[in-house]
Amino acid sequence: MQQPVEGVVKFNCRFIQAQSLPAEELREINAWRRILYLLRLIGQDPARYAGFGYGNISVRLSRAGQSAFVISGTQTGGIPELSTEHYTRVIACDPHRNFVEAEGPIRPSSESLTHGTLYRLDAAVNCVMHAHSQLIWQHAHALKIEMTDPDVLYGTPDMALEVERIWRETTAPERRIFAMGGHEDGIVAFGSSLEEAGNTLVGGFAAALQHAGKI
């Protein structure tokens, strides 16, 4: 099984240095990102994942077209509270060509291809959260959370294809959550809003705590 090395960008990226989005446009995403950090669903631990930060969050930029979204930048997982300089815009994403085009003050997260795939699959998806939870991941089967093929690595065109497969063949679109079999502890939640995606992820965390007998 692949050990998750968060922050290692595997796609080809055309990055344009540009100004950040206004702070008022990032307040909601930043509030939810802070919640996930406090729950350690996003963060950084020297003893895990080779010390790299983990987790990211994105929201669709509807005014800029269906394919564009704002996402937390690469290797921001360990920062307790992000500012405008830590978010960037993905303006084009082609998982099958392994290509991302982004503009902003920071390069996009290594999971941008997965985020972009979900936005492309369903116009009703407006938020994607990629977290790390050992509890959810270990109890995914018991919680009836779908898991991608363990042989498929994160942040690759193959993962985009795998996301498309589970979208077609499983309950993931209805559950609004899935686990990444080839990315230990990797969990992806999504929804029509930040609130829906966040509640799905936190609800999965609560269910995993109950199943594991932690409370």
C-alpha cells in the first residue's frame, strides 16, 4: 500500500503568480478549514506522512465558470489558521491529461485533480474536503463508506478515473463521502455547500468514534 506523502504534486501545473481573492470571499471556507484543523482532520504531525502537512479544502467559483474553484495551497496543512495568501484558484483542470492550471499567491494542493474531477462529475457539487482520519479509514467498510482501489495512487490521472468509477458504480454520490484505498487515512467528503460537506465529514468522524468505542 502507498504510504501517503502529502504535498508531493504529481500533475503538470501551469501556475501564474497572481493576487489572492478578497478576504470576504474566503471567510466561509476558512472557517470550515479551521474546524477541520481543530479536529485534526487537516494538520501536520512529524511522526506521520514523513512529516508533511495533510488535508485540503476547496469551493467552486461559480462566477468564474463551472470548472474553476478555489483551493488551499500545497503544504498548508500544518498552518493553524490560513490567510488569503494560502488559497489559490484552479482555473482549468484536466485529469486525463494530468494537467492543472492555477493562478494566485500559492501553488495548488496536490489533490487538485481529485477535486476537479468531482466538480466536473456533478454541477451540484460546490465543495470538496480532503481530510485524513485513521478512524474513518479503518472503519470505512463497517460504516458502509466506499473505498477506492488500493492500487490507485492519490493525485494521479488513475485516481481521477477511479473516482469516476465509484461515482458510476457505488453509493458514493448519495453518501457524499468516500475513502482513498491507496492513500492511507485519506477521506474525501463533498456537497452542495461547505456546510453539507463539512457536516458529512464530521458526521463520519462521529460515527467512526462510536464504532471504535472511543466514546
